Amino acid sequence: MAVKIRLKRMGAKKAPFYRIVVADARTPRGGKSIDEIGYYDPTKQPCVLKVDGESAKKWIGNGAQPTDTVRILLKKAGVISE
């Protein structure tokens, strides 16, 4: 089972709000997730980013692959360094 750390879109039309979730790679974007490790709100000024660093490191250590966007957000939050 391929596990990904990715964004789950929520919020109203033209007002996106994202949750950073751990999910099976085969599930749809808004589908069921295994774990929620944070959120990202790009509509606020400045952008709001909250991540549970220990949980994210645990999932990455267990083999979960972050998407490109989530990798950038985790770097901004200081969870991973590369």
C-alpha cells in the first residue's frame, strides 16, 4: 500500500482551506484519510500553516511519501530539511 502525505481541499468555493493528511495513494483528493497532521490556509495574510512535526516525521520514517507541495510546506514549517 503506497501512502502519501498530501493536501485535502476543504472550504467554500473560491475560498480554499487545506488539511495536510496521510492517505492511501489510490483514494480521491477529498476522500477518506488515515491521519490528519496539520492544516494550511493560503487565503489569510500572512498564510497560516500548522503542522504536527512529530507525527509528520513518524509517517515519513514509516515510508509515507509527501507530494511536492507538501514537501515545500514541511520545509517552511521546519519539519524536514533538504
